[in-house]
Amino acid sequence: MVSQRTTHKTKKLPACDTCKASPPSPHTIPNGESCPRCLQKNIVCTTTPIPRGRPRKYPLPALPSPSPSTPERPSPSLKPQPSSPASPELSPIFVAHCLEAFKYTPYADYPLIDATGIAHALKAAAFRLPLLPPPARALALCVVCAGAQVAFHPLVLGDGVRPASFADANFFAHAPAAVLRHCGVRREPVVRALRAEACRAAWDARVLLKPTLENAATCYLLDALAQGDDDAYAARPWAVAHLAHVRVLAPAWRHWHDGAGLAATDAARCQWAASLMGEALVSARSRTLVLVTQHDQLILAGPEPPPLEAMLAALESAPHSLEALWTSTRPFMYHVTTLARQLVETVAGDFARGAPLSEAAVFALCPALAGLQAVLAALLDHVDAALAGVAADDAGAGAARRAACSLAGGAAGLVMALYRELEHRERESDAAGPSSAHGQHAHARARLQLLHAQAREMAVHAAHALARGLRALPSTAATSAAHWADTAAWAEFCVEEAAMCGARWGRREWAADLAAYARALALLGYALDAAATPQALALVAQLEVLSAAEASLEAGGSAGEATLFGDLDADMFLPLEAEGQWPWPDMAQLSQPDMTLYSGQ
């Protein structure tokens, strides 16, 4: 007896329209994805359903047409349409311009950007974004938005004054501050619209859920672009997703063949150390939890470096060369990240602020920060000696100057976070008033004032080092909102120091530092509209008035200004004077700045 078996034929998936027109072997579309033939031709894969079989005896009721108040989801189109009046048309020419501009942003140093191959994908698609898969399109929109922060395309800056190229040294070095600020104001609506479009594309592509290289890079860029927007930056969902994706993908990067060397080479580890340091400094500045863990540092940035004391001894015994800078960059950034996490967890974090100040934690941080500044001073001495007589346009010299400025910014960010936290604690102590145990309160307040004074002296040293690093950088546009926050914070500190110290402020290098911060804020105004706010205008006005006043007091010059980073240690730590002996200058002339300087007249 032959057994009868029932066989069920699997229903074939529909073929796309292009495959139907190219017999005899049409491809099927699995799960709604593009077929191999359409992917090879870089065309949109669409399928038109064809009704088959007998018509229904009882037809289904027709679906109601959408009302004008219910907008339909736009269908994919080969020609991108602007999503808002401020959003430019994403033509291939504009996309190519923004991709070239992206190379001049600090985001281009992120190690996953090149690994995603987004530049090659855009070129293969002839810079037409709709031809890219959804995750790649979301990343491409982020790249376009980041590049728009320095782009000089007419769709971004209009017909006003703009640079002739991305490295137009004549424009960035000599353009008035009002002209640079006007560029930032003109580009802000376009950048904001592009960022909104990138967020929508990332949400539609579900980049928060699937850990891939493209999604990790997209989350990183969206978090970086959201800095400066308090409403969109409070919870930092993109930063959390970015590190979550990286933690899933990172174990494969330790092997060259499996992970393309993304965490296996010294260069990759140095890039990750810089990225993790920037993330930790953002948390330290905002007094929020540091998302970077020690496990992240070990996996991405390599093994734990030697202590700061050993680094300082090695630098002091080594001959002056740039090799000392390159070998110490990753360990230095590693220590900055570790100290930032220690600062937030023990002094400045949410939990630490809910309890009385831990003086033991501050006593542990101050020597570590002092050692960090000593290592930085030794590194800057090496850079100063190695770059003596080197042309300013030399590529190696430019990379060394940028690295030295990054290290100075890392150390300065930690010192500023500790200084401001102790300032907050002292202000809260004064507002609380004397407690029942008046003697204990007086002793605690005296110790807090002493700690604050020590942090202030370290901040003076950090302000000098960072200002010299800013003067060494070439005159180009800096785009990161984190750069604006750090530079503005140090500019405010310099103004406060001038008001507090008065006659002590009569050195020519301080006048040069004030001018350096004012020019740095102006260059940041080319990319960001934050420089055009009333608070920023008043700050720049105070910097310019103080710089001119101090320069007139010391018109003779100083021999120490001939070197790039020289004279960092000379009388940086001056003895504290009695509080009643500090001469207070008349600040009435600074409270009403002349705003006609910034009206373009």
C-alpha cells in the first residue's frame, strides 16, 4: 500500500518590477528587502502587486481616503525634498560639498567613521541619498549636517560674505568677529533642519536597536550634534545607545582580521582614548554620570598606562622630540578619563552632591591634577623645543600643535570642573549660614576656602596653557559645541580673575591670553550661533576691553613670548594675598559694552 503524503507548496515571494522586466530568472524580495539586482544597479527596488485568481464574491469595503489633517507618509523619491522651509534641497552637489566639509570637523577623527565606508557608499550612489539603505542614509544625513557647520555653500550661507575655501587662512585670520558671527547666525536654521531630518531618518531606521558600525557612528554624531541644545541633550539617548552598540561590537575589534584593527593598533587606541576622554569631560562639565566605564577603556583604549609619576620621570629624562608627545598622548588621555570618572563619582556627581563634601576625595584629586599638569608642562616643553624653527604650514607640526592643544584642553576641563564644584559648595555653605555647632562650621568653611584657593591656582595655570595652545592652532573654523562650552567657561574665568586680582593682572602674557580667548570665541561663531547671544557678546566685549587695557600697561613686550609653549611654569603659582588687600578695579566700564562693535558698522 502506497502511503499518500500531502505536500504543501511554499508560496513564492513576489518579484520586483525591474526583475519582472528582465526574464527569465526574476529575483524574489525576502522580507521586503532590496533584491541583489537592484542593489547592484543602485536603484530603488519596488514591487507592484498583481491580483490573481477569481474576483471576490463579496468585495471588501474601500478604505477611507486620508483627510487633510492626517498627512500620509511620503513615498521614497529619487529627488530628495526639503522637510522644512529652512532645509536645503539635498542635491548631489550639496551633499558632495558637505562630505568634503566634514573632513574639516573634529567629528572626522572618530574611529568608526572611516570603518563604515560612508564616503565610498555616497560616491557609489552618485551622492544621491535615496539610493542608500535606511541605516546608511541616516548616517549620511548626519555627515551632511555635521559638514554644514563649516560649509560655505550658498544654500547654507546665502549670498553674504563667506570664505573661498575650507582652509582660507586669510578669511579666518583677518575677518572681523561680527562677520564670523553673522555666518553662524545664517547657517543655524539650515543646520537645525538638517539635524531634525537626520533624527527622523535614524528613528525610522531603528538605529537605537541594532548594533552595527553604521548605527554606532550615527548615534555618536547625533549626540555630538545635539550638544548645546538643552532640551534635546538632557537625557542623552544617542550617547547611551552609542556606547551600548560599541560594547557589543568591541570584542571583535581586538583582532586585526576580525575587526579591521579598530582597537588593535596604537593609532586606533589613541583615537578611542581621545573619544572616551571627550565623553568623560562632557559628563564632568555637566555634573552627570560618566557613561564610560573602566571596562570600556581597557577594551577600546588598551591596557592601563603607567602612573603619572613614572610618565613625568620618563619625560624629564628623554631628549626633546615629538616622539615623546606621540608616545604619551594615549596614556595622558587615559588618565584624564579615569580622573574625570573619579571626580564625578566622589565630588561632583548627583550622589556626591547629596552629601557633605568629602575632603578626602578632594585631597586625593588635587595631587593627581597637579601631577597631570606637571606632565602636560613637560610635554609642552618637548613640543616647544621640537617645533623651534619649523615652518607653520608643516603637516607634522600642525598635527603636533593640535595634539598638544587637545591635551591642554583635557587637563583644563578637569581643573575647571573641580574649581566650579568647589565654588558651588562654598556658595551653598555661605547661604546655609552658621549651624548650631558654630565652631565646627567655621573650621569646615575655612578648609573649603583653602581647597577652593588651591583649585583656583591650578585653574590659573590651566588657563595659561590652554590659551597658548589656542594661539598655536591655525586659524580655521572649530565646530564642536563642546569646544564652545569649554572656551567660554575659561573666558569667563579670565574675566573673573581680572576683576578679583586687579594689579596682579598686569603681565603681558595675560593680555595675550585674553585676546586668544576672544579670537577663539569669534572663530567658533563662524559655525555656531551661540556667539551671537547677548551673554556671549558681553563676554567678548569684556575680553577685548581687558586685553587692550593690559596690553597698554605692558607695551614693552616680553622675551618669553618668542617660544610656543615657553614660560609656562614662571610665576604661575603666586602666593595668595590677603582678601582685604586685593585691589578691585572699576568694572562700570565693562558692564555696558559698546555693542556697535558687533553691528557690522
